[in-house]
Amino acid sequence: MPRFLRPLLCATVLATTLASGCVSVSRRTPFTERAPLRVMTFNIRYDNPGDGVNAWPNRKDWVASLIRYHDADVIGVQEALLHQLTDLDARLPGFARVGVGRTDGKAKGEFSAILYRTSRMTLKDSGTFWLSPTPTAAGSKGWDTAIERIATWARFQDTQSGCEWLQLNTHFDHIGEVARQESARLIRRQLSVLSKGLPVVMTGDLNTEPTNAPYRILTSEPIEGAVAPLTDAFVASRTGNYGPTSSWNAFKAIEPNRRIDYILVSAPVVVEKHAILPDMWDGRFPSDHLPVIASVSNICR
């Protein structure tokens, strides 16, 4: 090729490449174009020998396998006893966790722990409060609750984007309706303090359906001194929901109209996908609850 044509050819190739979007040297890729964060909530059912064939020793490998297969980055688990968490630690390399037992604030009783992928997020701070009128008192109960209930939170930084957010995981009482409502109000107020203006992602077994008051308190009720109402990922998903619309199976069959496990988000978080996972092994469920997973993006203030 004659030398005088080379500059013209290079200029033409460069212009074509830029027009096609192949070169982005000077453009910083926004977080929404990075891999979405995959959030899961999963009540793994406490280790009850009375469950027989569905007891934890027969399910622990399935639970860990499900989390790995669906590539969850952060998982809020409910009903987890310490030895169950230790079992998951051994089966989920690359994950760490935060949380304490609800009975004594240490190792006793069920945990509402948060498991997280250490290659994807960095832990900045964490803690637990009790769902009671005295939330800092370990083991405290309130209202008409049957047993101690807690919420565990963590402030994370995304290693891909540098963005920070507050993650919260909880488990509402299964008996007390007043307790569920007051727990919802307490969490909204606590989030106002803990989030420090950061986006919020909340997971939990709320023991309530979307038509009931605790759900409305979290998603629509004005509360003084609280964060703005949260958004249900099931409703906000850009692609709708994949899977059943109920999350309770009692180890038998998925019961209609029993969606009691949730992923909730604050603005400006975007829910790309949402699924209630009906995964089974040879006709058996890994827990009496179905796990729920959502892909979320735009976790930036």
C-alpha cells in the first residue's frame, strides 16, 4: 500500500470503530453495565431430627449446591443454627458470614445470618438488633411475639463498582400479628439510622402475605423518622417473576397464596430479574421454604 494512503486508512478504521461502540477508552462503564448482584433469601429450616428424611443431615448438601448453582452473591438465611452455618461454611468456599444467635447474641439459638461472596463484596460494618421495644438488648422479646426475633445487617462495598449499600436480613414471628407489624415499623426506622443514606437491600421470611398489614407497612406506609417505603422485588422485576408465586411447601407441595419470603429494595436499586425457585432433588425439597433470588443493579447513591 502506498505510504500516502496509510493515514487515510487508519483514520477511516478509527472512525468506523468508534461509531460501532467497540472502543470506549475514555468512557467509564456505569455500574448498570456490570454484572448484577445476585441476592437470595432462604429459610433453610432448623435442624429438627423430627423431620425424618427431611432432617438437615439429608439436606445440607442440597442447600449448598443450590446456592452455588444459582450463583448467589449474598444470601440472607433464616432458622440457621450454628452447626448448620458451619456445614455451609465448609461447602461454600469463597463465602464469609455475619450474624449472631438470637437467644444470647452470641452462638445460641437461630441465626438470621448474611452469607456473602468475598470476591464480590467487602464488609465495612455489621450488627444485629432484636425485634422488640428494646432492640439493643440481646434476647429481648416484645409485643405478642412467641420467641426472640432479630434482624442482622451489613454495610458492603461492591468490589466491581466501589458502590456501598446496606444489606439487612430478618425473620418475623410466626404467631404474633402485632409483633410482625411493629417489627416492620422498627426495621423502617432502624434502616433510617443504619443506612446513612445508602441504598438498601432487605431479605427475609416475613411470615406474612402481600395482602397483610406488615407487608404494607414495609412497602407503602408513611412513617415519621423512617426510610421511604421499600419496593418488593417480585413486583419491580423488569422481567416479571420466574417460578411459582408461593414460597411455602412444608416439605410436601407448594401451597398456593403463601408468598412469605421476600427481597425488598430501596431507590435507586433496579431489579433486573426475580425468581422463586422450585428446585427439587428426586421429588424432595431442600427446605420447607422455597429460596427466592433476584438480580439487582444500580446500587449506587
